[in-house]
Amino acid sequence: MHATVSLPVWAFAILALLAGWAVVDRLLRPAMRAVLRRRANRVIDELNARLPVRLPPFKMTKREVLVDQLRFDLKVLEAADAFAKESGLSRDEVQKRVDRDAREIVPAFNAWVYFRAGYAIARAVARSLYRVRLGTADDAGLRAIPEGSTVVFVMNHRSNMDYFLLSYLAAEKTALSYAVGEWARIWPVQGFLRATGAYFVRRDSKDPLYRRVLERWVAMATANGVPQAVYPEGGLSKDGALRPPKLGLLDYMLRGFDPKGPRDLVFIPVGVNYDRVLEDRTLLLDRSPAQGKASAADTLAETLRFLLRNARLLFANEWHRFGYACVSFGSPVSTRDWLARKTLDLGTASREARFAAVEDLANDLMARIARVIPVLPVSLVASVLVDAPERAWSELELKSEVLTRWRALEADGAYVYVPRGDQDYAVSVGLRMLSLRHLVVSENGVHRPVPKELPLLRYYANAIAPMTRVTKSRSLT
């Protein structure tokens, strides 16, 4: 009974590892889950007491439950049967594809990750790179949204910084669920974004089964009141101007919307602008179709040049933030009221009529987004310079022209951000940023745009092109 049992070192090591794993699996992991669950519940209770747009129960549902709801959704099952017949694949093979797509799309929202870790990261990144400002915001309109409505923020897409900026500034209002492209499906970014409620989208997928699964997820989230953020343009602007809207996600949201139901669908237009977009030169590499699309090598080379240039400035203690970043929130648009004005019933409308209605709504939302894009110093100065690219401006002449355009924009209802409340300083800031980037050359008190940098100057002028076109047309009449 007291005999000694000898074990080889390798056997002892295996037993020790198994024992350690048992302790982690049976004791530590349940304890950690309980701690995190209590923290998340405290965060949820605190947020629901103060947020204008409450967190819906659907958003806090366990991911496995949501995946099962999506996999066994009646319309998904019908699509799977039809796909199996058309493709000749077995039912099991098609179901595996549905399972894969559902797990790829469905997020795993965690309130603590979103409002504690995510908010802290978004705030730190945004404020370390920019002087972040909130432009206009219709707080009264947001508070007037009927309780239980599904709120969707629709915004222009200028930079990948948009995710950080909007999450940071909207965190006092609600938790947003983003549609994120495949660029973010890398470890550990994917897990973190999924925990913040983001769902992944293969934007150019032609797979009808995948698109049906995605459609049903968007419809389920919308029907259950999940606040979302959508970029109607579908991707980053390549030239700074607003792109025509893509209708996919909006169509998915409207397809299952019942205007007579208990839950309204409310869109909030959001306009964002930057004094400097991190990817500006990289985006401009994608030239016209006749010139061809930039190669991955060109894009990587431009990105490395940007990083090395800023690293050199940082080590030389000469680095400065990239100017101002500003976000404005427009007035909410009720889909129920919008459809009533159109006298359109989506439930009985033909496919063509419904799609035309989605297109009308998308164009209406894009026009509203254009009206709330903040006017920043760099965009305003650039808009004057590109209108007369051959002209040499004295500082007094340039400031006079900028301030004239400034007053016209404000008269038309545009929001113009004035740093320090000083218009003269604002023009100087815009001109200085362009000079530091060597987009404008200044000699003997005379300023003129650098000819080879005109595409980049137009990129920034295009950000406020919808407003400046209006002021120019009015001045001509």
C-alpha cells in the first residue's frame, strides 16, 4: 500500500498538463465567465438608464442562439432547398455552407467590451491623431424617436478612421452594429470587432445563398431593434466626393419592414470630414478605369512611405496631429412617415416599385448626409485654390475669398467649424496644413497650389463640393 510508483518525466508532464487544463476548464473559466457576465450586466443596467437609444434584448442574446435562429430561419431554409436543387449538392453540404456563413456573419456583442475597452480604444486613437470636434447634432430629434424604434446611422465614408470616430462620438447615444468588410477578418482584430457587435460582409460576393443568409441577418437585426451604422456608398470615396449609394443593405432593411408594426425604422444622417485623411494618397492611386487600378505593391509602397515619414517626424519631435476631424448628426428620418408621404405599401408593391422606393430613399438620405458634412479649414481653403489653379494669391486676397465663401456657406445652412472662434485663425490653419504637406508653395507672401498636387487638393475640396456648388449657383443667379 505504501509502495512508490515511478513515472517517466514525459508521462508526468502530460498528466500535469491535463490536470492544469481541468482546473482551467472546470474552475477558472466558469469563474471568469461569471465575473464578466456580472460586469456586462452592470454596464447594461447603467447604459439603459442613461442612453437615448436603449440596448435591445436581441443584441445581448448569446451568439450560439443567434446563429441557430439564422440557420433555421424559414426563408434561409427555403433558400437552402432551392440552392441544393439548382447546384446538385446534397442537403448536408448546403447546410454546412449555411452554417459557415451564419457563423461568419453573426457578431458576439459584449457590452463591457464595447463601452469600456472599445470606447477607450476609439477615444484614444481618434484623439491622438486628430482634434476631434462634434459639429451639429439634433439632440431634440433623437430624444423624440419613439421608444423601441430601430435606429440606423447612415454616413459618408471618408476613411477607416470613421469607425473609431463615430463609435467614440456616438457612445453617449447608443451601441452601434457595423457592417465590416473582409479587410478586418484577421486575428485579433476579428474577435474584438465581433465583440463590439460588428458583422462581417463579403461586399462583392455573387453567391446567392450567402446573400440570402446576410439578408436574413440584417432583417432579423432590424426587426429586433438593433442600432446600426451603414455606409450607403459601400466603400471609401476614391476622390473625396460622395459616391452614388449602393442599395443592398438598405433593401435588406426595408424588405422586412412593416410600417403598421410596433417598431419604426429611423435613419439618422451623419456627415464626417477631416483636415487630413490618412489614406488620401493611397485612395488616389485608384485612378480612372482607362489608367487601370493601382496594384497591391503600389498601395503597400505608399502606405510604407506614409508610416516611415510620420515615424521620422515622431522621432525628431516634429510630429503634429492631422488637424481637425468633425462629425455632425442630422435630423432623424422616419421610414414610416417617408412611406406615408410616398403613399407606398411595401408589402403589396411589385419588385420594381419596391426597388425604386429603396433607390429614392437612398438618394434622399445621401442628400441629407451632404447637407450635414462639416466644412473644415483645409477643405475650404482647398476649394478656393482649385477653382483658380494657375493663380498666385496674396494672403490677404486668399483670406478675403475664403471668408466670402465661408459666409455664403453659412447662409445656406452649412456648418462651418471655426477653430477658437476666430475666422482669420481658421484660414491660417488651413493654409498652414496645406503648406506643411507641400501641396501649396509660399514665396514672398504669395501662395499658389503645386501643379502635381492638384488631384490631392481636389480630393479635399470635393468633401464640401455639394455645398460649394449650391453657393456658386446662387451667386450666378
